[in-house]
Amino acid sequence: MKLCSLVAFCLFVLVGIAAIAQEPPSDTKHGIMVRVAQIYVSPDASSARLGEVTRGREVFITDQSREWVHVMASLGGQKNLTGWILDKGIIRINTPDGDKILFGEGAASELEASDRRGRKGAAEDARRLYYRVFDYFPASPLAGEGLYRAADIFWQLGGTHRGNGESTMDDPNNPHQLAEETMKLVTKKFPGTKWADMAAFHLLDLKLCDDWLGESKCPEKEADVYEKYAYDRPDSPNAAEALYDAAKRRAALIEIYKTENKSKQSDESVGKAKADCAAIISKYPQSDWAYRARTLVYMLEQGIPTYGNAQQ
């Protein structure tokens, strides 16, 4: 093969791979695995085995022979493998209840990940499966929750991504694509939903200081951030928690202001912390945060420091 022809062929293959990874599915040739499938050289289980494709991975079907399909399988990052697999456990856009099946396998994988004896990689499997509910079935009632659950797992794993559900934690070319992008996608695609509210709560972490350094500037800012969230999104599942986080910072400021010789601000912080606690108890009386707020109020009324090394 001439050099120019070889270059053209390589470019064609690379473009094809990129299309599989980045474009949303538009036909039944694309599918998502809900099982681990062995990949063979030919449509015969006795032929040489090339590898395996795991749950949540995408395959592109190029041919079929009886109960076998020839696929290009995504293995993550830039890794792809071509071969034959049994035509089982592949969810396509026309699979009846395909969204529910993907979501169900995602939930099963997430539960597996929480078990200390669970299989290795189960959390990543769950993240991919949840994401594909949104990716393959964007009109599904489960799409918003699927995307949020994928983002939440991704956030906990501390990974990075391309915006297509594939992890780039081992990809040196994408060191700055943080998990926050997935959370932002939830708020963009599903505004006004509890999933957007919960994603927005995660994103508050980006506004927090790494270290207060014993100074008032950071806890002041953070308390404002949490209070704004709670009052802007009163129906959020995280609203009570946000108010409590604000109250804790107001309580911490009582002692911090004392070290800065700001007695007036210290006294004002007592009232602000109590006000946040009162709002929690009033608006969310049955939540754990309401009980924790009562405990914090008790500490404040007793004059018990909640921050620093002050002892009595």
C-alpha cells in the first residue's frame, strides 16, 4: 500500500472511531452491553479469543452471521477491538424497555460496588450504564436520574471525562477535563428538576476554600454560598443540608472573629447561625438536618465552641 493511501486509510479509521465515541446513536447498529461478552476472531466460540467487552461499553455492529454479530467495541479511551460476539445482552435504541434495562443493570452494578466483596470495576460499570440511559434514551423519564447518577459516581471517583460517558482518568491528553463537566451537563439538560438541584449542590464544592487558614474570609464566603443555594432552591433535596452547612460556618466564625478582635461580628454570627438552624427546623422538620440543627442551637446557647482548639 502506498504511503498516501495508508495515511488516508488511517485517517478514515480514526474518524470512524471518533464518530462511534462522540456521536449520539441514530440507528440499531449501535448498542450498549449489559453483560460481559467474549470477543472472537470468527463467529465460532472455538476460534481464538481476542478479549472481552464489559458492561456499559458501546459496540458498533458491522455484520451478522446467524446468532453472532461482528462489532467494533469500545474498551475505553482510545482503545477499540474488532471481532465477533454472540448477539446477546446488547441494548439498542429499539430494544423494548431498553432504558429500564440499562438503568436496572446500572443499579445492580452500583450496589455491587458498595459491597466490599463486590466485583472490581463495578462502580465504573454503573457510571457508564447510567450515562447511556441519558445518551441512548434522552426522552426517557429515567434520563435525568441516569445522568445525575452517572455524574455522582464520577464525582466520587474523582475522574475526568470526554462528555460521552467514557473515562479519561488514564488519558494524559485530557488532564483538566474534570468530573464537574458532567454535573454541569445535568443542570443544563434537566433544569428545574431535583437532579439539577442536586448537581448544583455538588458544584458548590468548587466555590469552597481548600483551607480556611484560621481566617474569617473563607467561612464568610462559604456561608453566603450555601445560604444562597438554600433560598434559591428551597425544594432541593439538599436545601436543608445547605442551610446546615451555612450554620456550621456561622458557628465557626464566632470563634474565628474572636481571634481577629471582631467581637461585634462574633456576636452577630451567633444570631445568624441560629437563624439558619431555625429555618431548617421550620422548613424541614422531619429531616436529620433538623435534629442536627437543634443540637447546634443547644451548643450555641451553652456557649460551647464548635471550631478550633478552644476548651472550657
